[in-house]
Amino acid sequence: MEPQLIDHLFRHHYGRMVSVLTRIFGLAHLETIEDAVQDTFLKATVSWKNKPPENPQAWLTAAAKNRVLDIFRKLKADRKRVPDLGGGMEVIAINELFLDNEIQDSQLRMIFAACHPVLAPRERIAFALRTVSGFSNKEIASALLTKEDTIRKRLNRARKLIQEKDVRFSIPMGAELPERLESVLEVLYLIFNEGFHSNQSELLVREELCGEAMRLGQMLLTHSLTRTPNAYALFSLMCFHAARLKSKTNADGEIVDLRHQDRSMWHFPLIRMGHDTMEKAVETEDYSRYHFEAAIAAEHLKARSFEATRWEKILMWCERLNHVAPGVITSLQLAVVLLQCERWEEALELLESIDPKALEQRSYLYFGSLAEYHLKTGNSTLAIDCLDEALETVQNEAEKRYLLQKKKTLQG
């Protein structure tokens, strides 16, 4: 069997298996469970080398069930905290936990555990990518532009805190749910954004991160407790952005900006799905940042060309977004839209209020926007100076080439 297929199955099934086993044994034994699942896939790599099974998914599910007994033997000194699997009804109960609807329920529980407020935001993202999505430490480090050792420490700290604080493996109820769900949505939003506009040096788009965020978002929409207007709005936003993924770069991996994207490449089934989801998101008058960001994305998708974009409408949504979610990224986005509306003084005033250092690894976006202001107001020399500053801070190679080409065009 092709290694790529095993990698795909690992990614798809790791979170499912870890979640079900955690539901059986509890979060206190998470590290042992992860080791057991890892072993299962290592055995699959060897067993399938010459003769892959007819149904790899069924093989993995059966292997996961068998690992239950192995883990029980490993935890025999702690039998008070785990059920007795002698047979009979207990075995039937374990088998039922591997039914599709129960697996999904277990994964939802794991999402809430991974995004628990006892963890720092960065720990939540790393922990969710690991336990729910099956990303390796190396992949998480690459996605978050962090050293692998740092990710290992974050994961260990997260496991320790979850055990110390006795975090429950459950979907929160009552008054606790909205705050916990907001944390989950924020983590999925950040995972998607890293995929849609990666900070990685070689890849501008990480489709696997976008796909995973959407898979988890869709899972939230299957449960009555987590199917909220904000969850619908976030999923709608992800659909709208994902619809444009294929047009963001050309065959040579070069950036194609929104003005020059081939709009016939936009994936219209995803756009329709985003619109259908948005209809459910607006069944409330309490709008979140996800509602307004989705409205902005929808405006771009409605325009038949860049020139036909309704910038004043986008400006209205940006101003509302800035009201509910103020911050440097939102301010920068608002300034860019003001430039498109030819409101030069307002755009410059807003740009001058932004500290580029607050954008950290995205500071090149600030200098690129300032260059656009100088270009539109007729000062190509200052525009080139700003592009030079952007080039000093950009990390992604495709974006670097894009900025260099823009500078070359200005220099004539």
C-alpha cells in the first residue's frame, strides 16, 4: 500500500481512535492511549506492506478495539478508574462506542477538552491538532512556525494541566457551553487561517489545515448543542474562503492577487454551501466577527470582476467587524478597503495608528498596504521604500517573489 494512503488513513482515523479510547479510559490515560494508537499504525505500515486489507478502515477499527485489551493490561494497577472488560455487557458497550454516531460524539468531547480554558490559546491549537486531527509534532511545529521541542513542551503541559484540573471528557452544558464553544470556534478559525494564508516559508496555502478546520466545523453543526449561529457563520466563512483556494496561486506556485484571479476557478458548490449555511447563521440578531467576515467574503464572491466589487458595501461590513472585534488585523483590513474607496486621508490616518510590530510575522502586510497608499497617491519612491521594508520581514517565498515583482514594475 502506498505510504501516502497510510498517511491519509492515519490523519483521518487517529483522532477517531484516540477520542473513543479516551472516552473509555479517561483523559488521565491520554498519553498511554496516544502511544497505543501510534503502535497500531506502525503495525499497519508493516502488515500492509505486502498485502493490504480489503477494507483498511475496518482493519483499523478492529485493531483499535483490540488495543483496548492491551491498554487494560497496562493499566491493571489502576482498575478502579477503568471498567472491567471481562466480557458480556461491558464488551457490547465498548463495541457500541465504535459506531459512527458514537465516534463523532467522542470527537466532539475531545474538541471541547482540547479547547478548555485552563489551557493557554497556543496550547489549545497544538493540542487540538494533535489529539483531534492526528498531526505529528513536526507538522504542528511547521504549521505554527515553532520549534518541534516547543510543541512537545506545550503538549506535555496541556496533558499535565488537563490531569491536574480534572478536566471532564464531555460536551459542556448550560451556562458553561457558550464560553467553551467560543474557545472551540476560535481554535478552528486560527487553524483555518493558517491553512488559507500560511506563514510557512515554502507554502502559501496549507489545504490540509483548511480541510481539517472545515471537517471539525461541520462536526459541530451535527450536534444540537453546538449548532449555533456563530458556528454556522464560521463554517460559512470557511466555505467562502475555501472556494477560492485553487485560484490563489498559478501553476508555478506564484501568487495571483484578487484582482487577477480567474473567477471561473472558484468552486461554486462550496459557495452555495456557504450561502445555505449563512441563512441559518442569520436567524439571530446577535452577530459575531464570523458573521461580518463571512459577509465581506461573500461580497468578493458576488462580484463578476474586481472592478465590479461593491467596496462601499464591504466598507460597511468592515466597520461593523471593527466594532465587534477591534484589533490590528481588523484595522489593517479596514485601511485597505478605504484605499479601494479612494478615501486616502482616512486610510492614511488609520495606517499611521497601527504599530507594525503588533502584527508580528504578518508585519509585511502593513508595509505592503502603506506602499499601496503611496502608489495610489502618486509617490512611487515612497512606495518602493515601503516594499523594501515589507521584503525585510516577509517569510513566505511566494509572497517575497510577489513583492519583488511589484517593486520591479514600479522601478520600470
